Amino acid sequence: MSGIVLHDIQKSFGATKVLRGVSLSVAQGEFLSLVGPSGCGKTTLMRIIAGLEAVSSGAVQIAGRDVTALRAADRDVAMVFQNYALYPHLTVRQNIGVPLMMRRLSAAERIPFIGGLLPGVAEKQRTINADVANAAEMLGIGKLMDRKPAQLSGGQRQRVALGRAIVRHPMAFLMDEPLSNLDAALRVTTRSEIVALHRRVGASTVYVTHDQSEAMTMSDRVAVMMDGLILQVGTPEDIYTNPQDLRVAAFIGSPSINMLAAEVAPDGHVTVGPVPVGVGASGHGPAILAIRPEDIAPHATGIAARIEHQEYLGESLLVHARVLDSGEQVICRLPPEKRRQVARGETVHLRPDPAKALLFDGDGRRLGSRVLSLEDAHG
Amino acid sequence: MQSRPLILDLPRLALLSLAAFVVLAPYIWMVAVSVKPQDEVFKASLSLIPQKWALVENYGKVLATIPIWTYIVNGLIVCFGILFFQILFAVPAAYALAKLNFRGRELVFGFVMLGLLVPYQTTALPLYLGIHQLGLLNSYTALIAPFTCSVFAIFLFRQFFRAIPDDLINAARIDGMGEFSIVWRVVLPNALPAATAFAIFSVVAHWNDLFWPLIVIQKGDLYTPAMGILAFRSVEAGEDYGALMAAALLVTAPLVLAFLLAQRRFIEGITMTGLKG
Amino acid sequence: MATVADWGPASCPWKTPMADVAMQSPAVKAPTARARTLRGDAGIAWLLTLPAILAYCAMILLPLLAVLALAFTDYEFGARSFRWIGFGNFADMLGDRSFSASIRNTVIYCLFVAPLSIGIALGLAVLIEAGARGRAFWRAVFFLPVVSLTVAMATAWQYLLHPSIGPVNALLRMVGAGTPNWLGSSDWVIVSLGFIGVWENVGFNLVLFLAGLTAIPRELYAASEIDGARSGWSKFWLVTWPMLGPTMLFVIIITMTRSIRVFDTVQTLTQGGPNNASEVLLRTIYQEGFHYFRFGYSAAITLVFLVIVLGLMLIQTRLIDRRVHYG
């Protein structure tokens, strides 16, 4: 049974189309990241899954149930907001307890003071408190229960927000850039905590972020969004090594993938300028050869480029070079010990690894390619 | 949520319209009655449009009976006179309290806070005695002088001036400005929103004030608009509603029109400063 | 806390401690360390504050002290001498029927105007905030009474409430209800004045509430929905009401201090009548002082008035310090 299924979701605000037909399915228990530049529609998509925003067309299913017409309160999803959205007038205990209170107590039973006198309320209140204490224990915030959000640090607030989400064991978890308000160090440790929490809770999780490293490190699968469309969904490895769209290739990876103008000759050989690169493709005409920095290196023969600059990162060396013929910039990631072998101003011949080279057509669509031996090309 | 279809919005709009009607009722009938002849007014019908228009009679009667323009001009003189002195006194003091270090600053500010707690009606009796002693009853001075020191203005301007970067003032000093030029040429222009808000608040408060003018003014040619209406009521024995509404409309119109032209500024000004009402 | 969220960045070049402005918290703030102590500072500072200090002494401080003194004398305006009579004036108040009527009426008026104008304003603010249509229009309409000349509008109300020719009673006659003499009967007069007071104050409170409402983060409503708040009603009690806490307290105190100062409508419409049924505090001060010229007695009543106002302000600062700051 599937966790969350989105079917051809479209959403417009007035004349602006924010989502232009998004389909996606998140498996039961899966952790999926929605990643993309700001304004790509990822937050809107998440709010649609949550029920905070209505779709213009399309359908949302959660746990096999069509919830398109249901409001957020009836969808059984939990959400962690970017600014946590804790109730400032309630203590940590009360904040975490709100979802249980709203669900387990009737309107009359929720009335302050008087509600507590109704039969059975004390018992319900006890189970709520026990569940809240469990959630708080899981997150290590048991000592903060009587504080108000204003008295907590950013990281603590974040945990309270997580606590409010997990306390009622929802069918799905939604997280909207939950780490963006934390400082860099805390962000890295919280990442792994969220992943561990997800494993314990086991609910389908959709995690919105603009930070590709969060998406890559935390997720089972990553969905890359741009301009209101999902360009590609896949495992982090798949997205990185096998992007189906030039925009995906360019968005994922740091430093960015190198892009070189290439030409597919009528016999299927791909050349960059005059240099054959050992890659074959069907069809012919202009194309773009994309190659990750770690997959291109100086070689005896190859694309002539002048070294402009190098960055020593400790575990690797980034060499910035400029292709002599086209003026395009190329970055190579080399083992750090190469540092002494390349010098600024020197001309080198760069050779992309044909097995890793990615070929795209002029519209950014991936072209099929195969490895040719360079001898074939010369022959 | 933003663009809810009109049909679902109707109950909300209906409720708001009903409340708006109650709020606007006195204005609606003020306008309607001010153009009705007396016999129609006494018919007590709910109709708003007069069968016979009495616009000229009613407004003519107002203009013939009381010098309403004089009242309005008095109102303007008093309001802007008060405002002028309030700004003149409060701005330099607020600047000193906000940006200069001097012994006694906390004491001065303490007195400002004390002044904020005292409604002006409290000091009416001694002020009347003093003005009487000086022989200044029935004068613009009597209407203006008691309000020249607005602690509220000092307080408000001080809050705003504190937010002005010290570097701006230091730059002005390096450019050769004295403290007086800094106050009027650098600090005040940079606190214009606060000044506008305060100006609106002050003018509205004093245009509408009745308590103080009633105490110090007995001569008709110095009546403020509020007093003018009271006087007209007693002259007319209060039963010629057509003319009475015409007079009421004439003195209400200036501020209401100004409000309609600059709603945002008015609302900002009065609510922000409205704690001294 | 932002009671006046309208005060947007456009009109406020630097971040200003609006809380201080809006709440008028009389707690003196700790001096900010502005370490510029050149020798010329003190002289120029006193020069700059001098006009204000002089005006303050003449118009506020000395008169205030004089009222304090007057309240313990039997001074009558025009008399050549006076005697110190201690608490005599205050003792007289206890037996003064018109004074006790005045206190009673003022309290009734405040207890009528404050809850109604606050409740109605809150309801209208929530209604306005609930949709996008005509926001500025509604706000302007309800605010109109605040900028209108009270004396003139009171006259318009007098016509509307006129027992025989007024539209209100014409309407009541149409539906067959009773037609009270709104401003002329001692049973109805304070209610009628109170109604006009509500009419005057709703717009003011409404604008404060609107500002408070827009300051509530949208995300809290989203969170409450996710947490299971289905109806507008439960969202109101979970989010809106507690988040309006600071605004609410401010509005209550403002409305109380505004309505305790009721004078214009009473002076215009009823002159305290009939039979003292609409005598209010400020009018009693005015009447005793400037009609009967009993300055000593009037000053004593003024002190009572002042103490009530100060008491309200004290409650305000106490509560603000303690409760409503969520940070």
C-alpha cells in the first residue's frame, strides 16, 4: 500500500501557474525529499499534501484514501514548519499535546476549567500527558516541558515542533525546510537525528528543502522540482550519476557539473571542438557534454585548456581551467597530491571519462550515449 | 481562502454591511435632514429623500444665524497654533532626551512619564485661575497656551529619535552643523512619519475638544466649531433639525474629508498616538 | 507586541521600539549607553529642553500641584480668602447625591461601553480579517466616528433618537415595539449615551484589533489546522484569542480611560439630566467648578477622577509586566 500518491496536481494563483501537473508517489515508510530552487513550487506542493492549499486540479491520496477534498485536520498528516509555528502562549507540554487534545477531546471537553470537570476527561487527559511524555522522551526534551517557546533555543524549538508532529503517529510526515533556521553545526547533527527519528516512527515523510546536501544525505529518494514540475525522481545516487535533464544535472552537485558545447558527427562520434571524447551517440548535431569535476582530468591527449586557478580542499584539489578553443570554464576535482603537478598558466589536455560523460540535446534532454574506444574514433 | 467565491462570502458581507449601516446611520440622516424642510422633518417618516428640497433654506439659515466660517477658522487657528507650539517645544526636548547625555536626563524623562499619566482635564481649574489672573480669558492664548507642552509628543518623538543612527548625527556634526540645525534639518525630517502621525492626532483631538473651550470662551466670535454647534442649538432652541443638521454637517465635514483623503495616515496617527485621547 | 502593525516599514525608517510607543509603559527604561560625553553636551541639552520644561511647569506641573492644594480648601472662585479644611471636601462628597449619581453613572457608562465596544470591535475585526473583500472600506467606515466632531454627531444622534420624530422610534413603531424617550427618560438616558459611546469607540478598538490580528503569524493557523482544529471557532480559541492577549489588555484599558472621560455627549444632549440620571464625573467637575465656582470641591472631585485614571494605568503596567508577554 502506498503512502502518498499525487496525481497530476495543478495549482494556479490567479494567472500564475505554480504547479503544472505534478505526479508523485511516496512509498509507505519512505523518506522523500522535494528539492529545488526557491519559487519552484515545492512548498506549495507540500501545503497541498497537507491540505492547507486546495488543488486547481488533480488528486491527492494518503494511505490509499482520496483526501483531495479533505481539510488538513482530517488528513492525518503532521507537519513541521520552517519557523516551527509553536503556540507562544502554551508550554512545551501543551504545544506537543495540542494535536491529541484536538482529536481526543470534544469541543466541550476542551473548555478551560469547566471541560476538566466533565466525566472521563481526567482519564483522557492522563493518556494525553503520557503520550506527550513519551514523545518528549524520544526527543530528549523531557526537562523543558514547562517552558514556553520564547524560553527555548532554536534547536530546542525545533525538537518541540518535531514532538508535536510525532506524538500522534500520523500517516504522513511533512517537513518544510525544518533546518533552515538552525546554525550550520546544529543543522548537520539534526539531519541525522531526523533520519533516525524517521526510522523509528516509520511514517512516509516528505521533506522540502532547497539544500541539495540535505536532500542527498537524508533521503531514500529525491524529487527535483523546477518551474512547477518534477524533473526527476530517484535515489540520491541515481539523481547524481544519471540525471535525465540538464537542469537536474546542473542543480545537483557541488561544484556544479561542467558543461561543454559538443557536436555529434554523422557517424555518431561526439567531439568537443576538434577533439573526439570517446563517446558515441545516435543522431547528429550540436549537443552538450556534461561531466562531473571528478570525472575529468588531465591526460596525454584531450581538450586543451589553460589552468587559471586551483583550490586546495585538503581531501581533494579543485583545478579551474579554461578551454582554449571555446573559452568555457571547467573544474576538475583531482587527488590532493596532484597539487605540485599542475601550475597556474600551464596548458593541459583534459580528458573526460567516457563512461561517466552525460550527453544532452539543445533542450536539455538526456541523449543516449555509449563508450567508444578512442582508437575507433581516430581510425 | 483569499479568493473565496462571492456566494460563500455573502453572510460575512451581510453582517458587516448591517454594522456599517448602524455606524453610518447618523451621517446618512444628517445629510438627509439637512436638506429637508421643517414640516417634513416633523412627519417622522423613514424616507431619506425630501419631497421639497430645503437645502437653501437650511444652510442659508445657518449662515445667517451664526458666523460658521469664523468658527471653522477659529478651529483651524487653534488647532494649528497648538500643533506649532507642541512641535516647537517637544522636538528639541525629545532630541536632547534621546541623543544627548546630560545630568538630569533621567529626571526630566521621569517627569515626562508622569505627565503622560495626567489627563488634561485634571489641571483645568488652576489653569483657569491663572488665565483669569492674566486677563486672558476669551483669547486665542487661552485656547492654545495650556496645550503647548505635549508630554506625549516628547515621549513619541524620543522613541523615534532613539532609532536614528548616532552616526547620522555625528556626520552632521562633522559637516559643521550645530545642535539646533541638527534638530530641525536632520532629525525631524527623518522622523516625519512620527511627526505626521502626531500632527493628525493633535489636530483631531483639539478640533473635537469641547471641555476646555467651554471653560475659557464666552464670546461668540472666538467660538470653536464644537462650541458653535452648542450655541446654535441654544439659539434655535434645538428643534429646527434641518438647520441644525446643516450646521453639524458643515463643521464635521473638514476633518471627515481629510480623513477620507488620507485614511491610512489618519488611522496610523490616531491609533498609534491614541492613548492620550 | 504590535498593536499598530499598520505602522509598516515604509513609514518607519528605522526599527522603533513600537511596543513602548503603543503601550506607553511608564516604566522608565534603563539609560542606553550613549557614550558621547563632550563638555558642551549638558549646556546645549538644557537649552534644547528649556522651552519644554518651562511650558511643562506652567501648564502641567504647577497646575497639578495647585489642584492637589485646592482640593483641601474651601476656595470659591472670586472669594478673597480661603480656609484649609483638610478632607472636608471628600467628606462632603459622601453625602452629595449628585456626586454619588455621577460616580454611579460613570461606572455604569464604562461598564456598558467597554465590554460592548470591545466585543463588537473584536467580532467585526475577525469578520473583516476573514476575507479579502473591501478591507480598507470597512475599516474606514467603522473608523469614521473617531474623526467626527462629537458635538455634531451627538446632535445627529439626538435627532435619530428623538422620541416622536426620530427614525429609530419610527422603525420601532413599524414593528410594533415600544418607543422609549431615549434621552429624556431617566431609565434610558444612560443606555442611550452608552450606545453613542459604543458607536464612538468601536472603530478605534477595531483598528487596534485588526493590527493585532495581522500580527499573528499565518503559520500558526496552518499549524492549528494540521493539529486538528477543524472549525473557525476552535482556531479562534486555539490561536486568535491567546495571540490577541496583549492587544486585548491594551484595548480594555484604553477604552476604560476613554469612556471614563465622557463629557461632550452628555453636555450636548442631556446636561446631566433628567434629574441627574446622566450626570458623569467630568461634567460634575465642570459644573461644580465653572458653574457654581466651588473650586475647592471641584478640585477634590478632580482628584478622585485622577486616582481612578491612575489606578487603571497601574493595572495596565502591572499586568503587562506579568502576564501577556509571550516573547
